[in-house]
Amino acid sequence: SLYRKLGEYYLKSDNKADALRYFEMGLKEDPTNFEMIKTTLILRIDMERFEGARALAAEAKDIFPAQPIFYLLNGVALNKLKNYSEAVEILTFGLEFLIENPRMEANFYQQIAVSYAGMEDKERANEYNAKAIKILKEATK
């Protein structure tokens, strides 16, 4: 779509605000476009529009229920909004859809660690951070 092309142009020019505006217009036209949803989510998180990111990620999970990226981004937004227990629930559920992607798996564990740290459960936060580090070390061997 034209909006997506404009969004990509502004993204390449490092103008995130205009890029986000065009991707959001593009989503109104094509609300089930996987790449546009993903890019819009990442931009909303980058620009600290966490409530908008949370809402879009929740919709995206309904459209693409087996795509772990949307669970991860939903978890990130929920952590930023300090909804830690909901974040753990969604991140843990999203892990079930992950297949052979150590970097993303590590990201899930890092976000779960953020959630537990937010709930002041240092032991579990450390446990999940350790899992993330272990996976990343194995992935870079």
C-alpha cells in the first residue's frame, strides 16, 4: 500500500513519528498485514506509546494466534505499563509457539525476568536472566 511505502520511507530516514503515522494509516486499510502490525508495534514501543502497543499486540494475537513475536511485544508493553503478572502470563503462553529461535527465546526469558523484578521476586528474575544468558551463549558457539 502507499501508506506502507511512505512508512518505510520515513523509517529509512529515521523519522519514526511520521513512519508510525503512515503505518497506522496503512493498518486502517489493511488491519491483518503481519509486517505492518509488527513494524507498528515496534515503533509504538520505541516511541513509548505502550498502551497503544499493548492494545495492538492483543489484537495481533487474535489474528495470528501462533506467532510468538506478538506475545513477546505484548509482554514488553505490559512490562512497560507495570502490568507484570499479566506480562508473565502472556510471555509464558507465547513461549509455547516458539520453534528453534534461540535469540527470541532469550528475549522472552529476559522479559519474564523484567516482570519478576517488577514484582520484586528477585530469585525468579535471576533464574530467568540466567536462562536467557545460557541460551545466548549456546547460540553463539
